[in-house]
Amino acid sequence: MTDKIAPPLREAFETHQSAPDHVERVIITFAKGADPAALQADGVSIVSRMENLPIVIATIDARGLEALSKGEGIERVEPDGTMRIPEDE
């Protein structure tokens, strides 16, 4: 079974173990047909949903990370961040 949680996200929470109020903004990809409302768990706060894609943006704490790692219908949880395109040199 493949881990649903992206390694950089796990590392971020491991780095902040001593900070119980640490939160991360994440992208959650869920299985087709899964109900995004079911993703609402203790420690998970949905920020926005993409209407035509099975993707939710949320903030999570350590409890949310644990809930998502065990959640049904969740395919992947990754850190949300700024994407940059390298400039031509």
C-alpha cells in the first residue's frame, strides 16, 4: 500500500513535533465519487474546493494529518505552495 501523505508533508510535521498548534496548507486529492464533506475531520479545515476536479485545499494540524492518512476515499495529501517557472537564461 502506497502512503497517501507526501514525504515533505510528513517531514514538516516531524520537524514541528514540539509545536502542537502547527498547521500546514495542503492539497487533498480524493477518489472519484468520494464526498469532500467526508474529509472534514478533527484537525482538518477545508479552505476551498475545485468544482470540476476531485481536489480540496485545506489546512491541517497533526491530528488532521493522522485522520487523512487513514481516511477512506483519499488518494493523496500534498503540501500546497507557490509554483515557480524558471526564467530562460
